[in-house]
Amino acid sequence: MADAFMVWQPDSIVVGDRKTARWDYEQGLMDRALERVWQRTGDPRYFTYLKKNIDQFVGKDGSIRTYKLEDYNLDNIAVGHTVLLLAQTSVPEQEKYRLAAATLRKQLDTHPRTKAGGFWHKQRYPNQMWLDGLYMAEPFYAEYSALTADSKGLDDVAKQFALIEKNLVDPKTGLLYHGYDESREQKWANKTTGQSPNFWDRGIGWYAMALVDVLDYLPAGNAHRAELIKDIQRLAPVLAKYQDPKTGTWSLVMGQEGRKGNYAEASGSSMFVYALAKGARLGYLDKKYAAIAKKGYDGLVKSFVATDNGALAFNGTVSVGGLGGSPYRDGSYEYYLSEPLRKNDLKGVGPFILASVEMEIAAENAVGQGKTVGLDYYFNHELRKNAFTGQPEQWHYTWEERTHGGFWLWGNQLRELGAKTVAVPGAPTAASLKGLNVYVIVDPDTKKENPAPNYIQPADSKAITDWVKAGGSLVLLANDTANCEIRHFNELAKNFGVQFTDKSINMVQGSQFEQGRVDLGGGKAVFAQAKTAYVKELSVLRVQAPARPLVSNAAGQVIMATATLDKGKVFVLGDPWLYNEYTDGRKIPAVYENFQAGKDLGRWLLEK
């Protein structure tokens, strides 16, 4: 579906019947969908497309073409997630994206609010909160707040959801009304409650997606996390109740499923599938909701997916739904039915892609269920200044790092295989390793990287070796000798029959990628699908029992090794090779399957 979309709109995202592109929430929605496809495939076409799209609007000074802060329109914030993605990724002129994101965040400082503190949906809709606005603003607001260590921002995000729960939830059905007018002045507003008259599926869908996406940026210790999880747990059984038992889809106007003219609508149904599937995957919801999502997805494919000139098409999306304005939209049942349906409407296509990604993950994530992968942050502990806060932060081979030197993408693969990823900030001990199924140590520091490095000590080696014997899966990734603390690392590695030698090979000159080619054909025990990898400037291994060579080059030099020790297993390579630069598809030719190799290795490590 993503490929079909890029054929429909090869140059820029033009929404609806417009003749030209402009900064728009549908653009942000499609960019989000393409980002997820990129993360699932490692195919750079999707990233290239979304970056090209954003670059048509963001200037070198961070200005945004067609965007006007003074419009105070929450819809304009929705593109902000993609801007933040680029601000955290290794791209030219990275700073302009951070400046553009700051501009969008600045809008929220002065955006008009209800007396209770809720954002107006738009300046031209005074005193009104709409469900749509929660998706438009809050995921960006939460992510920006997390990146800037702004706890008050996260408090404000939580307040927006609390106000929706207070003012828009119907106590009888559990469904949410589309809008709320604090002043009770709008013709559509109930004079007692301020609520609009009906339950619109896409409005509730925007809200459901906002809940599961905002939770990505609230850390486990945040006081509001439990509140938002409670909100999605309240909503999930309501969505299950109103799902059509035959088709698996949901109706345009919910709560009136049998009424004449009502119909199954594609965008809201896609949003519900996405929210339920993601909520079940991440443990916010009971696993039974994964089955409800699967039933809904099967309904999407059967009811709305078609083919058109050899490509996929998506039918059944209502073009728009609003309140007030001119001509006046009264929120009646008849109003919602009066809006036309559109083929390939982006408000349906984007959520369908997001739902599809969740279905792919659900089909493969059993291997890591209940398992935890820990990444060492103690022996590797390099610091830099955070671009958003100016404060010191750890970087280089961390789960959080999205620039070239981070492991964010490999961590994402492990999480999508069902595992939890955590940092291990202290020295390894029986206690600190106890909860881990996999432990990864990458490129221990020399004094060049850290003036006070933590060298691997005998007690560390014993704790790690005992943990492996008890059933742990260990990964040791060194570097070429000039860039890694080899001596102490070898004291650990020798317990598994491996030594990193001072012989460095695959010394790649510029973009002569062939010099870094590694044939994985002999390593099928680990690499079930990947056939060729790119590994540059690696330390050759010397191997003896219990270790055995896994991958060697034509000269017989050992590049990768594995070892089995009692109940546990070990994977060893003299290079960090799975960092973002060599897995995201943007630098090395597609023949080098580092992305797939990372997934294969993850499966091997997580299998019993």
C-alpha cells in the first residue's frame, strides 16, 4: 500500500482535491506510516520520500512554508513527529529540523485554551475541544517534551486527555462524542453538557491512536503513564462491543449501527485495528484484544482493499467530518452521512498501513515474549552534549541513539520480535544480570573515548560467565584494535574460547563497499535469511573450544564465532556492525543485508 501511495503522489503529498501541496496533518499521517514501513524493511525509499516531502517546506533557518503560527490550528502540529525524526537522524542540515520543531512547539505556548486548560481545536473554533486534536498535537508535544526533559509539558499532555475523558465520554455507552463546546454557544452543543450529538468513528479513532502513540514517550516512572493506560483500557472493551461481529469493521456513526444509511467506514476501522493491536502488543491491553484487532484487519482487507492497474487501492474512507463552520455542520446523524466517500483518501490509507505494520509484528513476535535484552552502558560510556537540552548525555551504541552510531533500529527489531530492551548502566553482577535473557557488550571504552573508562575486571568476567552457564545469551562486539579496549575484553572472551586479535581486515576505502563484503552462507545456524553483510575494519578472531567459527572469509580468517557453555550461548564479532548507519538502508547498497542479519541474530539470541 505504501508503494501504491508513492506511485499516486510521486513528488509531493497533495491532499484531497487541492492543486498544490501545503503543510497538512494528512501529510504528517502519511509520513508516519512511511516511517514505520522503513523501520520494518530497512528500505531507504520510504525514508527518502518522507524527507523529500518535509524538505519542500522546511527552510535552512527552520521556517516552514505555508505554515502560520498565528492560525493556531492543531492540525498543523501533526507533521511535527516527522520533523523530530529528521532532527534526531544523521542527515545534512540536521539543525534546521530542530528549529522547525521548536517553531511548532512554540505554537503550543500561546495556543488558545478553554478555561479548564484544553487546547481549542482551531482558533476559528473558539472554546472547543475535538477528539481529532488529541492526535494532531499530543504525540508531538509528548515527544518534544521527552526530548527536552520538560516534565511540565508531559503534565500538560496528560491534562488534555483527562479533559477529554471528563467532557466527552458518554457514561451509558463508553463512546466519545466528537466535540465539546465549553461555552455551550454552538448550535450543535448540548446546552447542559456542551457535547456534540453523535459518536463519529474517525474522531474516536484519532483519539485511540493518540493514546497508544503518546505512551511511547512517557517513561515507566511517569505519574501519568498509568492514567493513559487506564484510558485505553476503558476504551478497548467499548470498541470490541461495537465491532460488527460479521465483518469485523466499525460503522461511521457508532451506537446507531442498525440505522438506515449507516455503513462500515474504512479510516475509523483502520485506526481501531492499529490502536488495539499496538495496545495488546505493548501490554497496555489484555492479549484478547489482539484477536479482535486481527478480526478487524481481516475485515479491512476484505471490505476495503482493492486492486487498480496492478497496484493496491483503498476504498470506503469518509472524506471529512467536522462541527460548525460554513456551511454549518450540526453534528447530526444526517450530517455525517452527507459527507462523500473517497477512494485512496490518505486518512484511510495511512492508518491502514499502520494497522498492517502491527499485523506483521503480531505474526512474528512470539519468539521474544517475556524476554529482556540488556545493552551495556558501563564499559561503553561515551558522553556528548544533547542537541535539545545542552546537557551531557550518553551516546554511541545506545538503544536511544537514532543517528548513525546508535542501535535504535536494531533495538526496534528486537522489540518487534516481542522482547523488551533495557540499558545496563552498572557493572555486571549476579543481581544486575538476573532479569536478562540477552546481554550485549559493544566496543568497551579506551581513554580516547572516555577519560575514566570502566575496564572489564575478573569479577565482571565471572558474573557474566556464570550467567551464560545458567542460560543467558551473550553478544560480544568489539572493534578494530585502534578503536577498542581489547586487552580486558579478551579476558572475558577467553572464557568462551575466543580472542580478538590485533589483525584488522576489511579496511574499506571510501565508498568501495565491496571491500567490506562478508558472505554469511556458512552461518545459516544464526543467519537463516541474510546471505551477505557489510562489516568494515573488524578484528579477526582466534577460536578454540568451546567456541567454533561461524563465518570465515576466503582466506580462512574467522570473522564471527559462536560458543555454547552449559545452558547458554555466545555470539562474537570484532565490529559493532549493526548500528544505524549500516542497517537503515541509506548508506550501503541493498546487496548487503545487515538489516535482515540483525533480525536473524535477534531471533537466534531469543530462541531457547
